[in-house]
Amino acid sequence: MTLELHRLSAGYGGMDVIHDIDLIVRPREIVSLVGANGAGKSTLLKTISGLTATRSGTMTFNGKRIEAAPTATRIHYGIVHVPEGRQIFTGLSVSENLELGAFIHRHHSDEADAQRAEVVIRFPVLRERLPDVAGNLSGGQQQMLAIGRGLMSRPKLLMLDEPSLGLAPRLVTEIFELIVSLRDQGLAILLSEQNAQLSLAIADRGYVIENGRVALTGSGQELLRSRDVADRYLGVGGRIESSSAQRKNEISRRLQDLMRI
Amino acid sequence: MTSILQIVVGGLLQGGVFAIAALGFSLVFRVTNVVNLSQGAFCVLGAMGMYYFQVNFGWPILPASIAAVVCATTFCLLVGAFTFVPAVSRLPSSSALVLTAGLLTFFTGITLVVWGNQPYALPPFSGEAPLVIGTIRIPSQGIWLAAISTAMILGLWLLLQKTTLGRALRACAENPAAARLMGIDLRAMILLSFGLAAMIGAIGGVLVAPVMSLQFDSGQFFTISGFIAVAIGGMGSFAGSIVGGILLGVAEQFAAYYVSSLFANTLALLLLLGVLVLRPAGLFPSGPQRRSDVRDEGRIHRAVVRLPARRGLAFAVILLGVLAVVPALPMPSGLLESLVISLILYIAVLGLDVLMGYAGQVSLGHAGFMAVGGYCAAILATSYGWPPFAAVVAAVILSVLCALLLALATGRLRGHYLALATLTFGLLIDSLAVGLVDLTGGPSGLVGVPAFEVAGFSFNTPMRMYYLTLALAAILVLGLEGGMRLGFGRALKAVRSDQLAAAALGVNVSRVKIAALCIAAALASLSGSLYAFSFHFLSPEMVETTRSFEMIAMLVLGGEGTLIGGLFGSLALTLLPTLVQDLAVFKTAVEGALLVVIFLFMPEGIFGRLVIWLNKIPSHGTAIAYAKAKL
Amino acid sequence: MTVSALECRSVSKIFGGVLAVDDVSLTVPSGSVSALIGPNGAGKTTLFNVTTNLFAPTSGEVSFFGKNVAGLSSHHIAALGVIRTFQTARVFPGMTTIENILSGAHLHVRTSVASQMLWSRTARQEERCLTEKADALLDMIGLGHARDVAATDLPIGAQKLVEVVRALMAKPKLLLLDEPAAGLNDRETAELAVFLRAICDAGTSIIVVEHNMSLVMDVADLVFVLDAGRLIASGAPQDIQRDPKVIEAYLSRPEGQIA
């Protein structure tokens, strides 16, 4: 399986949020998307899963064009999206959440059962809490449930949006180990993370997204060592040069006048 | 003792009917977060279908009832697929609420066209003989009703809790975006819930047809009772729907027995208002509420409808000029009277525009303020001999006081709860107008209202009334435009779209909302009293809740948030049926359909569309501005 | 001795059993630009929301310019001269850009509704005055051409700028900006930095919640670092950059633990 995006644009309302994205995810590969908040990483994932409509460009999965396909079809093909903020069904039980993950395979209940057994083995913590209301799980457990629910759809490509959000460092490590092991078992992973350092460290390849465009791409290690990425995340400062200092004073004077009105 | 038990039985029977309607509300609300006001119409369609197959075709009960339910459900599914489903995915839930009011009107109108306005009654399923236990008599149809509704509730519960489909429905109710990521087709689920609600309603209709005489507009009764039941019980909770329905039924029966049947409604509404104020979430708040941190980005887009100052002025002058010379033109008889009515209603719609179009607060009880104003002024002028002008002023003051009281009581209510509280208010006033016979003349109305006069000049001809209302409307538009284009209007619009952001800029959100409500109440009151003075008569049905829905239709059709728009809406909806008398029977259906279609496909309304066209005509100044904006 | 713009004393906020803000005490001097940074989910926005009383703190006290905010609603806080913006751009839909900016002047509209409705001379004069000011501000951020366009049709970056300028119309003493640089490109971010410094020089204190470290390094006098709801460091930007605790929590995590 290979996911390929070519000059893909998408957005909400009157505007495009992502522009001309070229991106490829190959089998058994972790691809990391890094970039600031609001850069368009989540929108990109939503566009791939079909929550956001494609405006222009093409998207193929295993050679099949999918940019116009509904979400359900994409899940059938094996593209599964675990959204930001987990978005589990907090009022439903843990086991109902898992069963909803297998919604598109509802006509093959024995396969779904087998898949569920597998997921529960992978997340022993969920087994103990199957009848509980999902909203009562801790943050880490909820994230496990969200990923487990995604696995229930039997993905070939698993897209994870900010899986480390709001988790304690120890849990973050656990999640990232899990991601690596899923890759090793044959899944392709598309990972969107604020935590660039960590996600590039486990990535085979990475894309830096900036203002809805691919600003930089390369292997995970290349990007980690790249000066640009370091600047972006570590911050260099000192960009207010003398010319801007003058502009600043001018604006400040005008502001002072205006504030008197 | 016996009589009390007998009343309870009556109440349970009545409550069962309410509970069925409430169940439909809850189901749709849980999945879509929209209160579907067309719920009551499903009952009527089911009952009318039953009549058709049983009486017209002479089919036996079982096949006739199955055919009736299937036909009604199919019809509602078809309509729902093209209206409700796109509305839920595209519109904010308050607009979707108004759209369902349009659907209710549409279904009512269709029933009127097909079955006329006479009442229908059907024979009970198993004979007239009641079941007698001791001294208590239980109508045989009541047993059917109880048995079948219990079965329905059980079936619904099993469907939701025990099946994959039910889990999918609950998932949509809780988190639509995540449900889509599971491969669940959201639109299909919305349609499914709508269809199920239609089926429940139709079954309910078939069951009650033998115990209640139904006519084309009974849908409103079911919607309102079912809604009251569900609001008392707790929106979205099935147990709450049933308890709420039965509580309401029993309360109404007791009220009818011990007080007066004219006040049964009033008491029910007071009960509801009490619950809404004390426990806005109802007696059984439903478990998981939809996450409010998930923002639906596609839904908040709203176009700017505005003419540049110079064109706006030119437009206003031309419009006023045309309206001023219209009475001088030759026209068919009765048209001038219709024009007067349009202008009078336009004054009320102006107020509604401030409240709904600018401040974004949906009011489903606007006619209630018309009634308060109309009755107060008419009573003062007729029974107490007040000069009409003073009576109008007093009426306006009373309406504003009512508005303040309502605002105080509903201060904590937001979103659709406010819409529902205003609906309750409108119904309450409605039932008072019917019930307080000594004061209002009851259902037959208040007669002998004098003509309006100021300083000895009597507006006793349609021509005089026309110029009076035209002048008033012009002055009001001018004044409101002054407020709307400056700070006050901006505060209203800020509150309309984003209360949090508005408050962060120092806008006192509740005060602004109350101000808008008071303006709306004052204008509605003025309109109501002019209405009474112009007709020399006022009856409850002139200012009932249907009128509230009609005024919303006028506003939406003309264009919200434009002040002028309402005029086009009220002219269109008042004059069309007058001009085409033969088609009067279609009026209601067309009104409903227009409201729905405009909401979905032309949200800017007639005037909004006009403005967009006018803005496209390039003039020197705007062309440059346009070119600049394009850059 | 100047009064501090914002003071938090042992503020905690519990959300559904989770300690989102954990015993945070901090003081922001007036006349400065301060930045609140930390990894996603560290509680920055929650702290913002608690200080502006969007939700009351579970414990602790917040005061602006020495005035305790307990029990004040949002519009009262705005009236104290404390104006905030939101993480997602929140321009008002259905209003043009200039109307959006004018709506920021709500607190300074002196004429009554009645006088507006009567088209009184004072109301019209006031409007002219406010419009001139709004236009000047709009030109300052280079959006003069978009004056009569629906604000929601602007790109996200421009909407964020409109929000900042709208807040300025309220003549704030303290501006709280939640991720103003989200959605801006590098050049725009640099311009925003200049603009923020200018605002501060003109007499308005600023607190920003920000992810964009280069912006923080450019504009902040003082940086506060939150991690898992706790304040783990505060100080000048250069010191923060070198603080091992900050590097561990925010900028990276030890790579050895992975793979």
C-alpha cells in the first residue's frame, strides 16, 4: 500500500487551509508531520480521511483515486484516522467504543471478534475496563482506547493526530514505543506531532508543514539535524533589526496618538 | 376517590399520547441536537392516512394502519432527506429549529390541501365498550394505546442499546466527527432518526385518531404538547419523555376537572415555564451531552448584506416614493386593506429582526407580545374609554414589562432553550386570551374596538390607516437604522455570532439581549394594537402561535438583519393569497415550503439577494473599492 | 513602585478530576511583554481562561492591577482595561473588517442607544472619530484595502491581526493574546513582533501564549514556562532557553528513551 498526494488543496468556508501538498507514505514507514499550531497538519489528516473535502489535486491509495471517496470507503481501503484530542465516545462503554471501531466490518462479526481479542491483548489495561464508561478512563487510557478503536478498523495506514497531547512524559514514551511496534508489524503510520524532536526521532521520513504548505522534507534524522527545524523550534530571536526598530518607534508614536482618541 | 382515579386514568391516556410525541422529539434531538418542531405533523399524517385507508378504501384495521404508517413515514422520509438532513449538516442548530417550524407549517398545509379543514374521527379498534374495573372505566382504545406505546418504547430501547445500528446512532449523538471517522454515514443516521421519529409519530396518530377528533392543524397541538412533555422530562432522555408526557397529561386532566378546561393549557405551560426556569435541563437530564468544544467550522459562515450609504439612501427614497403613490393607483377591492395588514405586520417583523436578525436570538413567541399589546390597547380603549393613543402607549409599556419579566425568568437560558421559553410564553398568552373570557371575549374575540385617533383625527378608513402605518414604519426604520449602523447594532451582531468574544470586548451580553427583546416586544405590541384598531376587532387566532411562525417566515423570506427585508417578506406572504384567492388553500403549504427552501438555498432572503445584485452594478466609487478588495 | 499588571496567587484549576493548572503563582509587571509557553496541553490556555474568569479557579486568587477578579464577569474584566483574544481566530461573521474593528470600541461608545437612533450630531461625530481611528489602525497592519470585505473572508493570519487591532480599539491597559502568531508565516510573524513591541512601548502591557519560539524570543521581556499545569521556570528569554528543566520539558525529551 502507498498513499500519494499530488498538489492537494483543501479548506473550510471560503478559504484553503492547505495548499499544493505533495506527500507520499510507503508501506512499513513512519512519516511525521511537524509544524506549528495552525500550520494545517490536522486539516491535512482530515482531508486524507475525508472529513474535509479536497478542493483540488489528487490522492491515490494503492493506485486507486480516493479524493472523492466518502470516509467509509477510505476506511474500507485501510486508511484510519485517530483524531486529535482522542474523541472517544465518552458516554459509551469501552467495549462499545471498540465495537464502533469495527463498524464498517459489522457484517463480518467473527473477524471483528478476532480483531478485538488482538487489540485487547495489546492493551491489557483496556481488558479490565471493558464494561466501564469510557469517560471515566484516565487520559493515557483514553489515548490507548482511541488507538485501539482505530486498530479495530483493521488499518493499513494509521494516521495519528497529536497522540502525545496532554500526556505525562512516561506515557508519551509508551505511546511512541507502541507506534514503533505497530510499524514493525507492518502498518504504515502518518503521525502529526507538536513534539517535533520525539516524532522525528522515530520517523523514517518527515515533512515540515508551514502555513499549509510543505516547507521541508527529508529523512527523520536529516530534519532533526537541520538548522531550519532547530531554529523553528528552539527559536533564535534577534530578528528585530535596526530598520524595524525605527518602524517600531514610528508605529508606537502613532499608536500613542490614536490611543488618546 | 373514584373520580380522582378516573381523572388519573384520563390523564394517563392523554399522557400516553404526549409521551409518544415526546419520544420522537427525544430521538431526533439526541442524534442531531435539533428540536424538530415538525414532530406533531407526523401524528396527523398517520391519522389522516388511517382515515383514508380505513374509511375511503374500507380496509380492515390492521392492513389500513400498516399502510397508513408506511405511507406517512415514507412521505416524511422523502421530505426529510431533502430538507432536514442538509439543514442539520449545514445550519447552526437554532436555524435548523426554525427550519423545522417551516416543515411543520408545510406538513400542515399539505394536510389542508388534501383533507380540507374539517375534523376527522375514526371508530376505536375494538368497539366502543370500555373496560370496567370496579367503578373505573378505561376506554378500550386506551388499552391499545398503552400496549403499543410500551412495545414501541421497548423496541426503541432495544434498538439503541443492543444493536450495531443503535450504537452508531448514539455515537452520532455524542460526537458526529468521530462517528464519521468510524465510517458511519452521518447523513444516513440523521435520516434514520428522522424516519424513526416519523414512524413513532404516525403510529401515535393512528392510535389516537379514534379518541381525538383531528384536523389539519392538530399537528401544532401534538408538537407543543410533546415538546412540553420532553422539556419537562429532559431533552434527549427517553425515560424523561415518558414521565414528562404522563405528568403533563395527568396535570392537564386535573386542571380541566378542578379549574376549567379553558385553563388546562395555561397550567401546563406554567408548569413548563417553572421547569425551564428552575431546571433548564429537565427532570431527567440526558446522560452525555454533545461536546461543546468541537466547533463546526462550516456552519458559522454568514454573508455581509449591505448597500453602500449612497445607494442605500437612493433605494430607500425610491421605495418610500413607490409606497406613497400606491394607494392612488387603481386596484382590486380589498387590496388596500391587505397592504395595511402587511405594513402592520411589518412593524412587528421589524422588532423580530432586531431580536433574531441582529441579536441572533430566536423567538418563537413573537405573536405573544402582539397579543399583549393588542388586547391591552383594545380593552383600555373599548371597556375603559381610554383615548386610543394613550391605550397604545400603555400597551407598549405593559409588553416591555412582560419582556423584562421573561428575560428575568429565562436569563440563564441559552440557545434553543430561549427559543422554547419564548414559544411557551406565546402559548401561555394564547391560552390566556382564550381563557380570560370576561376580559378578552374568549375564543370569539373582542368586538367594538374603536378606530385609532390622535388629537381628534380619526384613522377610520383603510387609506388613512395605510398612510399612518407607512409613516410609522418609515420612522421606525430610520430610527432603528440609526442604532443598527452604530455601536448598538455592532454590539448586537457581536453577540449574535460569538458571545464569548463579545464579552471579552466589554459587551454586557445579557443586557444587550434584554434590550433587543424589549425593542422587539415594544414593536410587536404597537403592531398588535394597530391591528386591533384597524379591524375594530381582535380574536386569539389573529395573534396565535401560527402568527409567530408566519412572522419568522416573513423575516427569513425577506432577509434577516436588514430591517428593510421584512417588508418584502410581509408583502409577499400577505398579498399573494389575496391576489390569488382560488389558491388560498395552498397558502399554508407554500408558506412552509418557502421558509424551508429559502433557509436552505437563499439564506440572505429576497432583499439580501437584491442587495447582492445591486452591489454588482458597478458605479465609479464602488468599482474601485471592489477592485482594491480583489487585490 | 508600579502595580503589577497581573498577579496569580496559588491558582489551581481541576477539570473532571485532572489538575489542569497546579498551584501557579506568577507576577507580571506592567509595561512589559510577557510570554507564557509550554508544550501542548500544559495548561496555558486554561490559565488564561481562569485569569479572565471564563471559569473560576478551583483555588487561588487572580488580580489585575491590584484588583481581585473573583466574581467579575468577562465584560467587567474588559472594563478594567484587560482585553483578551482567543486561540482560534474569532472575528465576527456577517460583519465587514472595519465593523469588526469598530466593535472593539464598545466600551468607549459614550452616546446612548436613543441618541444613536435619533441620528444625533454627537452620535455621528463619535462614529466619525472612531472610524478614523479604526481606519488608521487598519492601515497600520496593512489591511486598509480589506476594509469593506467580510472579515471571515480574510486569510486566517489577517483575521488574527484584525483581532489584535480590534482589542486595541478598547484602549486596553493589558492585552492577553492567545497564540497570535498561529497561521502567520515567518515574515508576518516578524512584523507582528514589531507591532507587539510598539504596542508595549505605547503603554499597553502584553501577555502572549505562544508556541512560536522565535516570536517569544523577539518580543518577550519575561517568559513563564508551564508543564503539566505547573510553573517550572520563569525569567528572561535567554536564561529560559538555557534552563535544563525547560529544555527537558518543552524543547525536547531525552532521545535515549525511544526506539
